[in-house]
Amino acid sequence: MEELAFAIGKNIREKRRANGLPQDRFALVAGIDRSYMGRIERGEVSITVEKLYRIAAALQCEPVALLPKISSIHLQPPHKANKSSLKKRQ
């Protein structure tokens, strides 16, 4: 998960800089605290989908433009549940 947060933060920072926006002004436009925006860009926090959309709107791009390609990150494989563990949950 940390790798994903880092990749998203990097994409946000690159897009912000390409738009010529300083971080403090960008955070104000996005309605996000400047220090929290710094943590997002450094990949220290995982953001919600809502924040992703707010950031994309402030950058005037689609949220998908801020997401890394799945082939560029290494996600842990999902935990495979066996039939007996599924029955226990129900």
C-alpha cells in the first residue's frame, strides 16, 4: 500500500508543478490543509477516493490521470479464501 501512496503522491506533485502551482496555493484551491497536501505528495498517507477527486478537480484533470499503471507498482496478491473460511464468516 505504501508504494501505491508514494506513486499517487508523485503523480500529483508532477502534475501540480507542470501547472505551475505552488503547493500552498494548490492546497488552498483543493480545500486540503497544506501540511496534509505535503504528506500526500510524499506518499506518507493513503488518500480517499473523495480527496483524489478533489485534487483532480483542482488540477483540472481526470482522477485516472493521477493513478499509476498497475504494472508500475508491486501490490501484495489478494488473500485467497478457502471454502471453509467463507462458511465461517457467514
